[in-house]
Amino acid sequence: MGEKLFTGNFVLLIMGQITSLFGNYILRLALSMYVLEETGSAAIFAGILSAAAIPAILLSPLGGILADRGNRRNIMVALDALTGCAVLCAALILSGDNALVVISILLVALSVLGAFETPTVQACIPQMQTGDNIIRGNAVVNQVASVSYLTAPMLGGIAYAAVGLKPVMYTSVICFFITALFECFIKLDYQPGSNNGAYLSVIKDDFVSSIRFITREQRNILKMLSFAALSRFFVMGVTLVGLPYIVRTILGLDAKYYGGAESMLAVATILGSIAAGLLTGKMKIRRLSVTLAAIGICMLPAGAVFLFPAAAVVKYAVNVVSFCGMQIAISIFSIFAVSIIQQNTPNHMIGKVMAYTSAITMCVQPVGQMVYGFLFDWFSKDVSLVLVPSGIIVCVIGLSAAGFFKKVEEMQGISQ
């Protein structure tokens, strides 16, 4: 009989994630709407978000070291409490004269705190779960994130329109404090290590050892990270840049069509997470090459439909279905890939390895967006020249990875 998935610790972690993500999403939506209303410029808010992401990328390795060296429960409690305090302070001093400065500082602070919290939460899952339950646990966390992403912005938008920015900020503060309260009751084993007070030396040694681990001792982890990053590069670039461009500019449809497409993508992410959980223990690791290739296959009809005369609504429908297919496939692939990395990483390394996973993802996504931004501009009169070749490339990458995933499956079987 398999071990129980929803243990007391895992339930508390999930409840904390629900309140934390809900608070995060309504806060960021309210901040974005406020900045857009005050400045009338999407570029300004995009610039603030881009600048705020830099600390998260740079500090993620340090966050991973802390996750492996410190008491993970206490780290999560402290970080969520600090997040709540940061938002509370920002709300108290926010005014029309200093709004942009305060919001910019707040977003940087949230980015820094997130750099430490993300690897810690990800490191907790394999500490709470074992075997296939690691995959199921990651699937549940992904479902929670997707549901929060689907519902929180809508509720946040309604709340912002009704009561304004500050009440929404206070609501998010309550969410973060509730999260910290849930996490107080999590019980995780912790054995403090010896560092002899030489903190810089410890950081350096941990950094070097973790790099050596993924580049020499466990090269399969580095390859898995590479495939995950490549899939994110294509999917995020095509989805975040291509979808709004195709809907609004190429097809000339109004905002409600784009909103509908965004909602469908959120639902597809949830379905992908559910599918990953259901496939756990049934789908062999070697099939991940097919899942990766499926991402590319889904891109093909999205581009091919522009080669034929068809109504804008028909092209829109084909693209939404294709993009949803991509989202389902990338969700399944990402959950299995991250879970395999966690299963093959010792507990004292898991925080650092998860930090690299997060940092690589954060680096790849904006690069993909920039590349596809240029590509869609250059081929604005025939977007099939962007989507079809991209689909073929991803298919080739997926099929060429078949040998690698077969090898990983064999090694997993030996280790078990």
C-alpha cells in the first residue's frame, strides 16, 4: 500500500501556499492597475517588474544554501512574516507623491524574499514525501498555483475597482500572516550543521559543491534542467508574447477574446497538473520525450492555420486549442522533470539544486519573450514562419532526447 500523500505537514504546506499565492496575485494585480492608471504606461510597470526580477535571479543560489543549512520551517515562517510586514509598511507610507518609489521598493523586496522562499518550499516537498508521492505532491502544488492564478486576479480586480489599492494591500498582508501561522505548525526534521562561524567560507564551499554535483556527479540533473529550460524558452516565448500579439494585432479581436484565451490557458495548466498526478506510477520516464515532442506538435496547427483562408474566429479557436495543448504538455513535463531532479538529489543539496532550477527558469523566460518579440515583429505578415519552425524544432529536441530519458528510467529502476 502506498504512503499517504496528504499528511498533516503537507496539508499545512498546501494551505499556506493557497493563502500566500492568493495574497501575491491580488497584490501584484492591484499594483499593476494602480501604476497603469497613474502613468498610463505599460512599459514603466514592465520595467519595474524586470528590474525587480534581477535580485531574485542573483540571490537564488544563496536562498538554496540557506534552505539546506537552516531550519526550513522557520525560514518559511520568517519569510512570509517579513513579506507581510513589508507590504504593511508600504501600505502605511504609500501616498500619491511617493507611489512609484514605494511600489518599486516593495517589488524589489518581494523579489528578494521570493529568492529565498521558492527553493525552501520546493525543498520541503521531497522531505515530506517519498517515491511517486513526490510527483503527486508537485502536481498538487502546481494545481494550487494554477487555481490561485485563475481566481485571484479576477477577485483582486473586483476588489481594487470597489475599494482601491490600500485595502487590497491590507488583505494581502492578512494572507501572508495566515500563511506564516499555518507554517508554524509544520514539523520537519532539522539537524544544524557546523560552520565554525566562517559563513563566507561555508557559502563558497556550498556553492562549489553544488555546482560540482550537477555538472560532474549528477550530469543527468543538468541535462534535465536544460530540457526544462528549453521547453520553457519556447512555450513562454510563444504564449506570453505570441498569443496576445496574434489575438489583438494579427486577428484584430478585442480584449475579451484575449481574456478568454488567458482563462483557458489557466484551466489547461490545472488539467495538466491533474494529468501529471494521475499518470504518476503509470507513465514511464522514457515517455517524457514524447511529452516534450507533443509541445512542438501542438505548435504546428497554430501556425499552419494561417496558411489557409479562414475567418479570424476560426484561427483564434485553433490557436487557443493549440496553446492549451502546449500548456497541458509543459505542465506534465515540468512536474515530472522537477520531481525526478528532487528524487535524485540528496536532502542536504535539494535547496541549492531547486534554487538553480528557479534561477534558470527566471533567466530563460525573459530571453524567450525578447526573442519571440523580435520574431513576431519580423514575420508579422506571416506568423506561420515563426510557429511552424518552432514546433518542428521542439519536436526534434523531444525525439532526440528519447535515449536520455530511457537511460534516466533505467537508473531510477536500479536505485529503487
